[in-house]
Amino acid sequence: MRIMIVDDEIQVAEMLAESVTRQGHEAIVASNGLEGLSVINHRSFDAVFLDIVMPKLNGIELLRRIRERHPALPVIVITGNASADEVDEARRLGVTDVIEKPFGLRNFTHALSSLAAGRS
């Protein structure tokens, strides 16, 4: 699978990308919403891991734009600073899952495995 990771916390994004790669998938990282939108508009992905609170374009707005062009694309929100309203909005927009930061890699690995299982 090709996975897009959009998170402004570079260390978190790199850790997630490393975990994705170790599990045999391709990981592409974007450090903010605008960069993520640009990449998503030019490449295809099997899933997106998305932070909500980011500069330039927040995760909710990016999620709305993703839904316009890719309504069925699985999106998993990874957040530590989102408000309850933002998490509710993400759920309304059809996210596959919400993982709260700080999180264990076990939660992330389980979410990734569930995505892969859903594709087979």
C-alpha cells in the first residue's frame, strides 16, 4: 500500500513512516496541510494518516478537500490537540479511525493492519 502521512510534528511523521516501511508499505510524508494537498492531488494513495492541528491548512479542511476528490479514501486521524468538535467533524466527514497522541505504535500498527486487511 502507498500511505500518505500528513503531520507537522516531523519526528512523529518520520516515526510513522518508518513503521509503515517496516511493514512493507510505501510511506510519503508531508509536513503541513498545503503540502499534503499538493501531494494528494498529484499521486494516488491507499490511505492517509492525518493530523488535525497543523499550520497553513488544518487537517479538517484538508479532509474536506480529500473527500471532494476521493470520497472513499481511508483516512485515519492522529491527533493530540484537536478539540472535541474537530474530532466530531472528522468523524462526520467519514474518517476510518481516530488515534489520540501520544499513542503507542501498537495502535498505529493495528490501524495499518486493518487497512491492509480491508484491501484484500
